[in-house]
Amino acid sequence: MTKEPQHLDVAELQRRLAEFAAARNWQPYHTPKNLVAALSVEASELVEIFQWLTPEESARVMENPDTAHRVTDEVADVLAYLLQLCEVLGIDALAALDAKIDRNERRFPAPGES
């Protein structure tokens, strides 16, 4: 059974992650320290896929269905732990990213901009 395409938003995904953890009594383990550690592990698993690829091979990684599936799963794991960390710490992930982009645009102007 396939899911119908739907509009996804961060708050809804965070709610689903929280419900998933609550149903399994995992909340006591979802401390900032543990979530950051899990995030690091999942990011390392994503790095592992690319570790020995040439730049050209890495650019084509999604062409192989098995590798594409692995990359997609690891990206999902990284995002899941990041969203859970944001939820626990009260960080609005999209607002934080928006503010960071604004700071980077001021800090690193494009050539010809002042």
C-alpha cells in the first residue's frame, strides 16, 4: 500500500516522531546529549557511503537503486534526529536556518555585492 502524496511540514514530522518515541517509552532516552550522539552516528553512516568514491562517482550515487535507497535512509535518519533535537531544545529549525542564511549573506557577500 503506497501513501498518497501529501504536503509535509516540520511540525507534523516532529509530532509523528514524538508520538513514535512516546508509544515505545523512549522519551527518557531522548536527551539532548543522546540525540546529538545519535545524530553524529547517523551522519557518519551517511559519510561512510561516500567515503571511498571519487567525486564523479559521488555525483552519480543516486543512479544505483540500492545505493540511492541507503543514502535516502541515512538522510532520513539524520533529519529525524536533528528534528528531535530541535524539538527537545525548543529550536525552530526553519527559523534558525533562515536566520543563518541571512547572517551568511551579510558575512560572505557575492562578488560585486557590498
